[in-house]
Amino acid sequence: MPIPLVWLGLGIGAVVASGQWQKAANRSQVQHYPGEIDVPVRPQNGAVVCCGIYGAFDHSGIWMEDGIIERAGNGLVRAISPARFIARRSGRTIFVACNEQGHVVTDATTGRRAAEQIYHYADYHLLNNNCHQFVASCLQDSPSRVTFFSQLNRILAGHYGSRISWHPAIIS
């Protein structure tokens, strides 16, 4: 049955094309998307990090104490190693949110909020309660609904007063 494969291919193509359109539309908030710049930085506590998922999506978390705090696909907020963060995902690189000058953007409150949520569970929902929503809740006192990476970038740019530049992380 080749017809279902054609529909699947068209669907995947639409997702990729949509992502490219989103990148172009959000250049006012993002200077460099993940993979567009190769100047590495060392993550700092409270920094927002991300990695790619099969070239179509992004996964985000908060860097703390040489690990990453994330909302997993089962809804559990957990602290994991950088290797686990990228395991079973398409990318081999973790990217760190920086300002336009290439300095890691971070604050102690973001890291504290992330750490306070470790081992908390909330029903995971791809659109309403995902990893980007978790990161936004660590950045803001009263987080707005965040579904997509583009929305998270908008929040980051507003929070830090700078366009965001995603640099590869130096993991030691």
C-alpha cells in the first residue's frame, strides 16, 4: 500500500516546512537557532538548554550542577545527565541559550524553580504540558501557555532582553 506512505511523507514534509517558516518568522527573537553557529559555550546553572528530536522538534530543560532538569514524556520532572538528555534523540549536541553577544543567559531563580520541581509529576501533554511549558514555568512567575519551541524563544528573548543565540554546549 504505497498511498499511506505518500501521505506520511507529505505529513513529515509539512512539519519540516512549517519549522523553516517558523524560524524565518521569529528572527526578531532568535539570532541563531540550534546548529546555525559553532562557537561553543560552557553551560551555567539555571541556563536553558535544548536538543533536537529527529530534525523536526526540540526538547528543552534547565542546566543545573552538570546535569539537566527536564519534564520527561511521562510527566515526571527529573534531573538527568547530559548523555541521557540526548539519548534516543536525533541530535548529539546540547545547545545553550545565549544573548546576542554569545554570553550564556541565566539567573539563580530559574535554577531554583527547576530544582524545586524535581520528582514532581504532572500529566504530560504534547501541546498543553510539555518540556517547553516546564522551562517557561521556571523562567516566569506566572507562565503563559507554551506549546512550541518558537514560543519558548519569545519568552526567553523577553525575559533576558536580547535575541537568543543557541550555542553548542561544552560538556566536560
